[in-house]
Amino acid sequence: MRRLPPLTAIEAFVQVARTGSVKAASQELSLSAPALSRRIQALERFVDRPLFDRGHQSMRLNADGERLMAQISPALDTLSDAIEAMTSGIEVLRLRLGVLPLYASQKLFPHLAELRARYPELHLDIDTAGQAIMRLGDGLDAAIVLAREIDPALYARRLDRNRVYVIGHRGMAEGRNAITKPDQLSSLTAIVHRDMPDTFTSWQIAAGFAELEPAAIDHFDSGALMLEAVGQGLGVAFMHESHFEDAHDDRLVRLFSDIEVESPYSYWFVCRPRALSQRPVRLFHDWLVETLGVGKS
């Protein structure tokens, strides 16, 4: 068998890569900073090249380090699962899933009891941080993302098609000053998801008001907070039909229901192509497609 570097050196490398700091990584591993640095240096000597760009307070992977990290992360995750299964006495299949919080609460969590009943050995580590696609293979096995399109180098399965709704507070649709015409948006704040800027522009064009400007445009990075802001009367949100329907919030109402606008964005299940050969990824993928009734795309 080909000689390998010490596992402790690899563990130190991965922890520093993920935290970007010797101090933070040493705390995670209960090591002194000098001891952890020695392990990193031992690995760099083994591969005969530096793996980090070192700053005063940080360490960032260089190109060689990023390549090594991408190649060893899946193997380390598999090793971790194997040890967990051995020590727990039962088989454990673990899926590290990146998912947006609103999708998780509206679409995924209502069905997780069914998933657990079907596959009690399958456990999910849920990660709601951003940049999920960039982290596939580096802490994430798969992700459910909202995007216009997906890099063709990845496996992708479209999970839905949607329409853009203008969502307002119920009071906006009632009384003498009800919002009934698009040009009235000029006195309101538009709330748009930071990752979905084209929901607003797509609706403008479809409504025939490409030059219309609201009083202001506020950008959020949370769909749940967008809905809450509308519920508090802070503006109108440009979001998906499913976001509105699944919210079941009596404070909310769809404005301009006569204007139909197809969204340029869809939810996608994405992973690296080789990840589909991993049993946790395949089980979850097939269950998700079956549960959502997703056709071929």
C-alpha cells in the first residue's frame, strides 16, 4: 500500500481550511496553535509544496490546497460516517444537505417524518449558509438551490416551475386607498431577495411598466423575513407563488392577480455527478423526486 501522511496532519489541514484560522482550528481540535502548525507543516513536507497562503491573522488555501481539499473531503466524510456507524452499533447514512431556510420550512420539513419512516438509517445534516453550490464536495454532499440555471458540469434536477407574485399586506387591498394599479407601486417599497433580483424586473416588463420605479427597493437574503416584513406592512415582496401559498399567512394577499408572470428562477436539486453513486445522496434524491412529483427536466 502506498504510504500516506499521518491522519492527524490531514485532520489539521481540513480544520484550518474550513475555519481559515490556526487559532480557531486549534480550539476545535483541542490543540495548541504551535502543535497544529507543526501538523500542517508535516503535511506540506509530505506533499512537497505549500498548501496555504499565510496572512498575519489568517490562512487561506492556495490552488494546490484547494485541489487537495476537494479530493480528500468526500473521503474524510465517508470515513467519519463509517466510524460513527461502527461506534453506534447501527448503520448510519449521513447526508450533508445545503438548503434555503424557506424551502426547508415550507417544502422539506413537512415530509421529513415520511423520509425517516422509510429510511431510519438516513440522517440529514442541514446547512442553510449561502454559496451552497460552491461548497459541494467541501462539507456538502448535495444542495437544494434557487437559480436561473445550473452549471452543466453538475448534476441538476429541476424541482419546480413558478410564477412571480406581488405580495402585500391585506390592508393594501382594502378600503379607498387600495392598491389596484401597478403605477401605485411608485409610492411603496419593493422587497426583493438578494439572490433573485430578476423577479422584480421580470414582473415590471410583463406588466408593461418597465420604467416604473418604486419608492425604494430593499434587498433581503431571507424569504421568511421578506414575508414577515410584508406582514408588518413594510412594503410589497416580489416572490414566488409557492412562497405565498405555502405561507398560509392571513395577513398576506396577492396584488395585481390579473398579471401572470413566469419566474426565471426554479428550485434545483444539485450535486456533483459522482455523488449520485453515494447511497445517502441517491436515497434522498429519489425520495425527493417521488415526494414532489417531479417530472424529467
